[in-house]
Amino acid sequence: MQLTQFTDYGLRSLMYLAAQPDRLCSVREIAEHYAISRNHLVKVVHRLAQLGYVTSSKGKGGGIRLACKSEELLLGDLVLALEPNMYLVECFNREANTCTVVSACKLKHFLADASKVFIEALNQHTLADAVVDKKLFQKRTL
């Protein structure tokens, strides 16, 4: 299993914001902190705002911040919200499935169970749990 880069960037952005709850941050700042594409991160943050995880304000003095407390955000729920799908194998997608043994295959059930357990395990932790050492997320100065 591999999470998409979109989800990875989303989780990292949320972690950065969780470590700095008392101030507005910028997409540029987060992109520079992680050395990732600002253009890609703009799309990720826009989606986080659509989902209600971040609030944003434009213009001078604007920025983004978490919309709620990091202790309230379960990691599994975040992954489910950010991942476009959880298709571990082709047969999970009925429209694109071409597997010839899908009707008799037992593997898909085992994989579906594993995916469920994966999300349940992540939901044992909150975003706050992932941001224990806030110094790792401090704004870097030159």
C-alpha cells in the first residue's frame, strides 16, 4: 500500500499547522519547510480548506491555520478524506476491473480487511499525536 503524494503533503501540512496553532502560516512557508512543490501544495491546501480542516484568509496578513484542535483530528479519517480511493488492487474498482478470477477470488476479502484494520489503527492516533516535537516544525530563518 502506498498513500498518494497528495495525502502525504496534506498530512504534513496539517502537522505543520498543528505545531503552530497560535499563528497564521503560509503555503510558501510550508512548501519551503518540507522542500516540496508550492504549486502542488496550493492544491492540497485548497482541498483541506474545502474539507473544513483549515481556514484561510487572503491578502496581507492572511494565511492558513487549523480549523479545529489537532487533538480532534483522527489520522485514519484524514487519510480517508484525502485519498482519492483506497483501491489496493484493481478489483476494488468495479468500473476498471478486468480480473478474470474476481468472482471466486478470496484475496480481495483479505486485502479489504487489511485496509480496514489500517484505517482503524491510524484512528487510534490524532494529528496531535504526530506532532510531539514541535521544534521540528519551527519556521526556519536564514
